[in-house]
Amino acid sequence: MNDIFEKGKILTLEALVDYSEGGIVSKQILKSSAGNITLFSFDKGQGLSEHTAPFDAMVQILDGKAEIRIGGTPFLLGQGETIIMPANITHALSAVERFKMLLTMIRG
């Protein structure tokens, strides 16, 4: 288990990951055999190419706007919105404007 973030304290997730000009930043909050929770920031124009994962994954947008494609269908998400990407279905992410997200993956 990753102990970078102190347990039993209030966390402001958006403040825990900075933007990197022209880049992507990730910080793992928790990791266990059950799954993981990771913070990401994407600069405008950055993204993750189409791929699949063997588990469902929930994306929560903390700041900015992202286009998330699931099975070829685009979804535009903004701050405060959430989407679940189903296991074994192709998905991709693209920063319409720079954005921060929380990714939660639970192994089945």
C-alpha cells in the first residue's frame, strides 16, 4: 500500500496534483490487491490513446474539461462529472482544456 498521502486527514484532491506544461502527471493515492485510486492532470491537447482495461474504471473530473471516448462514442465531461468506463471496452481520454481527474479501478 502506498503511504504518500496521510490517512485520517482531509484531502483536497484537486490541490494534490499540479499541471505540467505539455505533459501528464499522475499520483497514486491508494493501491491494493482490490484496485487503485490515482490522481491525474493533463495539459491541453494531452491524452491517453485508445486502450482497454480488464476492470471497470470510474473517472471523476476535478477541474477542466475532457473528452472521453468509450467504444468509439465521445462524452464531454467537466468539473464535477463522472463516468464509468466498462471493462474490456476500448476507451481514450483527451484534454479539451487542461483537466484533473480521479481514476478509481476496482478489480473484479
